[in-house]
Amino acid sequence: MVEDDRCHGTQSQVDGKIISSVEIDLRGLKLARFAPVLFVLLWSTGFVGAKYGLPYADPFIFLSVRVLIAGLILFAVAAVMKSPIAIGVSAITRSSLIGFFLHACYLGGVFYSISKGLPAGVAAVVTSLQPVLVSVLAVRVLGEQLRFKQVVGLLLGLIGVVLVLGPSFEQDIPVSGVIGILVALIGSTAATLLQKKIGADVPLIAGTAYQYLASGFVLALAAIATGGTRIEWSGQFVVAFVWLIAVLSVGAILLLLWLLNSGSAASVSSLLYLVPPATALEAFLLFGEKVNTQGFLGIGITALGVWLVIAN
């Protein structure tokens, strides 16, 4: 009887561990399901932050200081969490390459184009073409396969984005702004593919910190080369600056890289289709910019397209 009781007791403890493990897995599953929504909400605020901050600073120096500070924050976080910081020359090199495309090219291109007068809506819709490029290139570069409904979803997402931001195309678009946003599109696409191909095994926090360190120096050189080193530390700029560092450079970027490491490049990239509609809604709530019937129709079509791409 004693032996039986001990056996039952052991089994009970094991069952408890199994139950706890299942509960943790379920919580992780819920977090994983919410992560794409959170990413879209955070990423979309980048255009709002740019609108607030760019009148007070030149684009490249703005971004350089932002990402360098974000990098220092992440190194501190890694130290507190006892996460590896000395990750090896190979990992640092790969992180720097990804950072160059993701931060120097993508963010630099977006901020430069907006500073030159390109409407934020047009910048959003051009960079939202990234899922199409990633999906096509991922088949060849990463060996990923696209199902028919994913192709349909990508096309619907593109149609929805164009509907939302169609009126923006009636404005005059400067050539320099177009060049800048095309650089951003290429940078975002390249960074996504590189993260999946060569960055998945790099420690997330330290790897992102090295991304910022490398791209921060590149952006600083670009600021010096173009003579754009002006920063006016007004209250509005500080609010935008802190928001972009804490929410975008730390929160959203880590979430993006985590999503890329845990999902397909095509599925994660398709989330960017939701960013322009989300930005349009934020502009309506924050600045009173109206969304017409065509815009709401586009938001619905975009949401359907993304669901088709990421649904199992």
C-alpha cells in the first residue's frame, strides 16, 4: 500500500508538471496568435512618429541617434537578462548586414522620402509592395511554397492597399522622394529574406543591438555627407523620439524578427499590408484625416487578403 501511495503521489506530481506545461504552451499559443496584431499596431505608428518628429530634425541624423540609443538599450537588456552579448564575428557580421538593409536602407529611405515631401500614405503603400517581392523571391531563395489561396490573398492585400491610399496618388511626388522610397522597399525586402536565411540562429536581443550599432554609424555618415545634422530638441520632437525608440526600435523590431524566426517570410511580410490601413485609421483618430467609403472597403479587402495568407 505504501508503495502504491508513493506511485500515485509520483504520478500526481508528474501530472501536475504535464498540466503546467500544457498551460504554458497554451499561453504561448495565445501570445503567438496576438503577436501579428500587436506588430501591425506598433509598426503603423512609425509613420505617425515620423510626421511628428521630422519637422525638427534632418532624417539621417534623427535615425542615427535613434538606433544607436536603441542599440545601447538592447545591450543593457541583454546584460540584465544574462543573454549572450559576445556572439562571435560571424553572427555580428550577419546582424550588421541585416541591419544595414532593415534600418539604414528601409528606415532611412522612408524618413528621407517623407522629409522630401513624399506623402506618408504613398510611402506606406509603396513599402507595402514588399510582401509581393518577398513571396516571389522566397520561393527561389528560401525554398518556400505558396498555396493558391496565399497568392489570392497577396493580390487582395495589394488591391486593398491601393483602394485605401488611392487619393494620395493625385499629389505631386518629388523624384528624390520616389528614389528614397524605392531604396526603402528594396531594403525591407532584402532584410526579410536575409533574416530568414542567415539570421535565425543569431541571439535575438544581441543580434538586434549589433544591427543598430552598424546601421547607426552608416546613417551618421549619410547625415554628415549630406550636411543634414540638425536636431531641435522641442517637446514634440522628444515625445516622437522616445516613442520611436521604445515602441518601434525596441518593441516592434524585436517582434518582427521573432515573427520571422517562427513563421514563413511570406506570411510575416503579408502583415505589412495591414500597416497602411492601420495608419489611415490612426491618422483619422489623431489628426482628423477622414477615411472615405473606398478606404473602409480597402481595409476590409486587405484584412481578408492577410487572413488568406497567414491562415493554416
